[in-house]
Amino acid sequence: MAERKKKREVGIGSPFRLRRKKKKEAKEDAVDTSGSQSDPGEDSGSFSVAPRSKVVTKAKSTTCIGTVDRPPTTTRSHQMFDLTPEELCKLYPDSPNGVPPIVNECVHILEQALNKEGIFRICGRKTDILELKIAVESGERLPEDVNPYAVAGLLSQFLQSLPEPLLPYDHYDKFIKVAAIPTFAQAKDALVREIERLAEPNR
């Protein structure tokens, strides 16, 4: 026992403790060094990493109407979406039959694509529809060789954007009854009568 106690007093096994102590001191020195480098209040010898700056560029996209360079924000000089039928009539009084230009153009193109399968069931690409919407509200016309599925999606999106339905709620049940008429001739006459009862901007 006395010999074992003497060995501990002399310090046998102390090299292991010294190693642990050196490792601990090295870690503390590393922490102090990193803290002094990131401290903005240090002298000119210290350094800091500058934050990355965002670079804003024009968006370039290839869609059904070609490759287009568009600025980050677009001016809606010919707004047609998100407006009521009354507002559309006031904005476009010279439009044929009082129908907004976007509807006339979409119907003209879709009449030439009636043989396409599921023209309103198959969705067009969202990027194509967005590009068409931007083009129309910027005063451009739809090209003749445009993807008809994108045009059908554009027309659907226009109707969905109306603040109130094109067929008002108080006429809803009447149009449902018209659809239940079995003969075509009677259903057509009833449909014409119900449309004539609508407000002029909704016809």
C-alpha cells in the first residue's frame, strides 16, 4: 500500500493526464482564435466573411409562344383578369358583341381545334398559360400556331378569375332545369330565354 501511494505521489501515469490537459488547452486556443477572427471590433488584422449579394436578372423562358425575355414585373396595360363583367364592358366598349378580347381570341383558336381530344380536360402547361396571360394583358395578340390546350387553360383561368360567376347565383337553378329538358329544340329555346334575362354584361 505504501509503495502504491508513493508511486501516485511521484506521478506515475501523469503523462496521460498531461495529454488530456494539452488537448483541452489546444481546443480552448482554437476557440479563442476563431472568436477573435469573427469579432468585428478587432483591428485590421482580423477578417470577416461578407454576405452574398442577390443578383436579379431578367427571366428567360421557352414556351408555346417562343423564347421571351421579360422583366421581373409586368405592366398590365390591358387588364382583363380579376374584373367583373361590368368593368370589362367599360374598359372595352368597342369589343365585338361586348365580349372581352381575350374571350374572342380564345374562342377563335379553339374553334379550329375541336377535333383535339379532351381540349378542356387535358391541362396545358402552367408556364405556357402564364406566358399567354402576360402577353394578352400586355396588349399582344395570341399567335395562330399556339398550343390549343394552353388556350383552353387560359380561357378557364379567365372565367375562374371573375369576382362573381358569369351566370349569377339567382339564375343557377333555372339553367339547371334547362339542362334537364329532353328535346334539343325545347332546350335551346329555353336557354335563349334564360340568357336574355341576364344583365347585358353577362350575356
